[in-house]
Amino acid sequence: MSSINEALNFLIIEDNEGDFVLISDSIEENFPFAKVDWAPTYEEALHRVFDDYDVILLDLSLDNISGEPLIKDIKNRAPKIPIVVLTGYSNKAFALKSIGLGMSDYLIKDQMHPEILYRSVIYSIERKKIFNRLEESEVRYKELFQFNPLPMWVLDQKTYNILSVNEAAIRSYGFTFEEFLEKSFCDIQIKKVKSTSPSRENEINFCKNISGLHLHKKKNGDTITVETSVNNININGEDVKLVLSNDVTHKYIHLRTIEKQNKQLKEISWVQSHIVRAPLARLMGLVNLLKMTKIELPDEEKEMLNHIEISAEELDGVIRDINEKASKVKKSGM
């Protein structure tokens, strides 16, 4: 909370000099280091830089502008600064309404007391700090939600009805914002797809109903494969689900193609390492049998036999190498 020793800057917008003197005296009594500026008209106040002040004290009944138009105008010009309205007793009802219009507090001039003014100023400054932080947080959330390049949804936690969507979802799925609000997320997410990474289902934050790999249906009837994630959050006091989806259709097709190719390669390697190996083994056996016979072969036939043996051994080495690599692929695919 602010301290009385802080050098707070006050701007008093008040067309009655007597009231200004009384208000400034009350300020000096509780804020000895305060700097007080006076604007007797709203036109003069507009020449000030409102952001230079810690608090603005505003008379509701100025000569050229008053009431609601005055409040709306100054609120637009000084959205981050706490504004305490000053009013006569007869305007108490509207002073209460001014709180709903964005003013921080109101003070009735005839009942103003230094201690009342002190509490109003201190509480108004602290409340405005909190409201400013909340507004900044809301702006950051909206930017994260609306400007995210991936489709996002806000869902009712119990019914899964769609409460809001971002622009990316509208562009990707073809539904208008109003059409989305008439749907449940179950109308969009129509089928769960077997994940290429089964271990995801063991993750702590895995949600069986939403998170994971699914088929989503667009307005034109097309289906896409998406990876969705979900977080439970609170927005404006309401518990909701925030869902984000990433279109992995092409990635999923690519992975399935690779898996199919790997399967074919395994089948080819099995054929080469088993079916081809059998006749090769018989061929090598015949070569050895011929070499073991006592029949003296001509030199030319001996040389041909040696070439056959060398070629068979090379082919045997190739098949062994294929078999070894196929075994490694099989182990890495487990």
C-alpha cells in the first residue's frame, strides 16, 4: 500500500477556487510531500499530461462539461489513472453511478474530511493498480488466444460446448464464429486415432477424451488428423477447458508411409536372408564337394571353380550384412 511519505502527484480539476483550497489543505495534511496541480476548467486540464499524476480529483459539475460525458471523456484520456469524483450532496446518486462508469471512488464535498480523503486516495490508487494488472493480464490472454496461429477453443468443462474460438479455428475449419457457438467439441472431434507414440498415454497431463491424435471434421466434410492438447483454466471466474489443435495430417500420412516402407523392407530383407540364402548354401556346399573329390580337374575348370567359390562367399557376406541391418531396424522399431 502507498505510504504518506510518497511524493504523490495530484491533479485537482475544480472550477470553485474555495473548494480547491479546502481539498488541497486536506491533501497537505495527510500527504506532506505531495505535489498538487489545479485546473479550474476541463479545457485547461486537457493541456496536462494525465499520466504524470498518481491520482485525479474531478469535480462532476464543471461549466462546459459535466456528468456522464465528462466521465467518459476523461476515462478515455486517462485509462490507467485512478480518478476520484467530487460532487455535491444532491448528486450522490450519480456519484454512485460513476463507479460503474469506471471511476475509482467519489467524495461528497460537504462531508469531506482529511481522513476520508486520505483513505479514498490510498485505496483508489491500490485498487487501480490491481485493475490495471487484471486488464493487462486479460489483454495478454486475448493476444495469446486470438493471435495464436493454431486453432484454439474455449469449452464448457462439463458439456464440452464451445464457448469461444480464435480466428485460426475459423479459417481452418470453415465455420463462422456463430456456427461454432452452436456446436459441441464432439461435433468437431469425431474419432480417436491410434497414436504413433503409444507412450503419450502414460504422460501425467494426458486427457483421454481430448488430448492425443484425433480426426477432426471441417464444415465442408473433409477430415484432418490433428494433435490436440487441453488445459483447465479459469476465465472471469468460470472454470473452462482451453484446447489447442495442430494439423498433422501430412505428417501423419508421411509417418504411415514410412512405417509401410519399413515393413516392406523387413519383408525383403527376410526373403533375402532366408529364401535366397538356402540355394546359396547349397551352391557353396557343391563347390566344397567338388574340391574334396580326388578327380583331377583341368586348370581352366579349377580357376572357374575358384571364381564361383569367391563369388558365393561375397554374396554370402552381402546377405549377412542385410540380415544384420534388418535386425537393427527391427529392434529400433520396437
